[in-house]
Amino acid sequence: MTAGNMDKKRGIYIHMPFCVKKCRYCAFLSFDAEGSPRKEYTDALEKEIKLRAAQEKKNGTDKPVNTIYIGGGTPSVMDISSMSEMIKTVRRSFEVDPDAEFTMEANPATLGRKDGVMLAKLQAYKFMGINRFSMGVQSMDNDRLHFLGRIHTAENVARDMDMIRRKGFDNVNLDLMFSVPGESGDDALSDLEKILEFGPEHISCYSLQIEEGTPFGEMAEAGELTEVPDEEDRETYHRICRRLEDAGYEHYEISNFAKKGDDSDSPSPYRSCHNSLYWNMDEYIGLGLGASGFINGIRYKNTSDLNEYLSALSEGRLPIAEEHRNTAFDNISEAVFTGLRRREGISYEDAVRAYLEADDGEKKAPAESCDFRNFFWDIFAEAKEEAMGYAGRGLLIIDNEGLKLTEHGIDISNSIMSLFV
């Protein structure tokens, strides 16, 4: 369990909501790229970047940025020149650490059809400062990819990874989706073995979730799609965890695995720095349509309406739809909820410091005078008996330092986390 994490980070998330085609399971905020106002969007995004940076400077709350993450959607469908100008605007507007982790999501088959075009595009990304790719592979079976509505093939994945390596990128995440209807646990492990052949530095593994409002959601409602039973889903998950640990990956968060470094006793150098911001209660600036941020104790969310987004920025306004200043209880509750996602769990000290740092107008004792363990359980007195019950069943570890889920506690993580909300 971590304790006393005083090295607070700040990141930037940038949302690119355009895709070649929306997948059948996707509930993310995205649109078909063809016919969408991509140039108008990136122009508006640059205005938002400048407005947000100006506000931070005016308030005296600007800080160095340690990570940048461009997600979507599919950022790799965007025009190179527009992306370049947008990134230049970020660098001119914020103080970006020279060693910042800079991730871009990219779907296979969107980096270019010809080798020369792809290599030139990858070189442009490198020139922009991008040093980490996150690729939505999902499966290495072409029939399963077609069923999911993906536009790429297994052959595309192999080619793209070859090109990425040829251009010298040495920090790549590959996503794997399991528990797809009609897929067995052996099928998922076969996908994993093929992904391991590429030697990615990081692998994210997710079971398919059937969401309302998606084609899969409509099929399930009509009785045309049957979800994989929970017991089978959990068995596959644990098989994946064991295989990745055997292959030299550190299981550092419920769904995330990072290749171990030379010192196997130290945390992997390939942990996602950006995603760790969310689990560590660090700050991040959300930019773009529907993006969320957590800055100076305030959580905010941008509008998800594209016309409203463009209109607000044309008028010189930040496109914020929701804003909430965290209370002290919000802070400690979120710290526990997100911290339990990490395999090392959450320390009483980190949780209580999140509580004490809340700027909610309440006078609080200095952290140096706190008995963190007793302070924590005073706040969560009503949850303690049930939490101890989970510990007695081998699902949660509670000791003098803090709390963490066991391997099988992960299977009911939402139930355990909900005790602290």
C-alpha cells in the first residue's frame, strides 16, 4: 500500500470524438469522422486550450504538466497538420515537463495503408512529442473482430506494430477484450498469446460490457445476444492474470498490466502515468467535447453537445456543462474508491490527506497531528463491520497501513468499494 504520496502530478486529457466507424459495443462519445466538422473542432479545441491556460494563470494555480493523453474516438484519424497545431498550442499554453509521458490512442488500420505513408505519419507523431501509443486491438481473431464491428484485421495489428517499432517507439499499450458472446476462455487466452508475441510494454484487459443505446445493447434487449455468464467471465479473467504474471507483467491495477523492469522488486517503469493520475487523486485538465477534469478541488465536465461546444468557444466561453467543488468526504470517498483499483490498495494516510486537503471552508487539523488509521475508521465507522466481514472472507486485506483487494476480492470490487461512497 502506498503511504504519504506527496509527489502530486498534473495531466492533460484531450478528447478527439471522431472514428472511421462506431463499434457495435461502443458507448463512448464519438461520431463517424466522414462528414464531421473536424477542422472546426480542432480550431475550437485550440481556443479552449488557451482559455483554460489563461484561467489557470489568472488564478495563480497553473502547474507543470507531467502527462498528456489524447483519447477518443480515434485520434489517429485526425489530420496531421491539425493535430500538430493543436499540440503546439498545448505546449505554448502550458508548462509541459520535457520528460512527460505523451500518449495517443490509435486504432489499427488508421495509421495509413501504405508503408511509406505510415512511416511518415509515425515520424510526424514522434516530432510532435508523442512517446506512447495505446492501440485498441481487442482480438486477434478476424471473425471476432468483424462481430465486434472493428474495422481492422489481425494482419493490420501485426503490420502496425512492426511499423511502430521500426520508428523507435518503445512504450506501447495493447487492449484486449474478453467475454465476447460466442468466445470461450480458451479463445481469449489464444488472443492473449498472439498479443504477447508483439512484446507490448503494457496490456489492458477488459471484459465486454453490453451498454444501453449501442447495437449490442439493442440486440441483447431483443434476445439476439447472450452475455457470457459471470462465473465464466471471472474464470477467464483470472486465467489472463496468471498468464500475464507468468510472462513478466506486473498486475498493478484491476485491468492493467505493465512489463516489469530490470529491478523486479520496483514498480514497473511502464505503468500508465496518466491513468495513475485518476487512481491517485491527482489533478488533470480535461479538454474537448465531453471531457472531464479535476482541478483545484473542482470536478467539471464539458458539454457533450457538439454544436454547444463549438458555439461556446466561438463566443470565448469555456464549454463547461457541470461543475462541483469536492467536499472533504467527496475527496476521501473518491480516494478509497479509486485507490482500491490499484493492487497495492489505499493507505490510511493517503485517504486522510485527501480529506484534509479539501478546500471546503471547514477548519481541519494538520495532517502531522493525525492518527491516520483511527481518523479513517472514525469517518467510515458505519462501513467498518461489513468491511471486516469481507476481510474475514479473504476478499479484502485490512492492516495497520490501509486496505487492498485480494485477487478474488476484485471479482466483487464494486460491492466493496460502494461501502466507502
